[in-house]
Amino acid sequence: QVQLVESGGGLVQAGGSLKLSCAASGSIFSINAMGWYRQAPGKQRELVARITSGGSTNYANSVNGRFTISRDNAKNTVYLQMNSLKPEETAVYYCNAEAGLVTTFHVWGQGTQVTVSS
């Protein structure tokens, strides 16, 4: 079992920055990749950024160049640094882990609210 706990959400003005954290615990050896997704009211959940166990990263086009995903293996924590935030990026941000030794399953955190005011 893998558990994820997010922190770092909040209210920020447009153009500001926030840093989200996601701490993993449990069967962390089974994690192949971790990522951040977001879901705005009335919209589908979408991938924001992802980092594999090998360190490869990928980003949604809309955040490329403004957001950075990173990890601290010693702390089993993944971060999302978000700069130049826009009001339309107001959403609940969810941490995700892709885990499994044979088949892959997804684990989700509880979500953290990010509100960007104009």
C-alpha cells in the first residue's frame, strides 16, 4: 500500500508562486512514477506534471516553463513549484503515484486547493 499526503495549497494573487509537496509512505519501492493533476470545477482532471523513478519529467503544455516538478528521494517527497500562476489555474491539485511491481495501479492523495485571484 502507498499513501500520499499533500500540502502547500492556498490563495495567491495572479502572477504569484506556490510550492506543493507530496509525501509518500508505505510501499514506496513499488512506485514507478509520481505526478500532479488538477481538477477545476466542472472540468475533467488533467495531468499537470509527472516524474518517473528514473527522473524523466513531462508537463502539460499550458504549464511548461512555469511549473517545475522535482523530488527528494531521501524524504520520499515530490514537489511542484508553480510560478506565474493564472486565475484559470484555480483548482484542486492532486498528487498521484503509479505503483505496482507487475501491474500498475494509481494512488491518489486527498487533494489540496489552489486559488489564484485576479
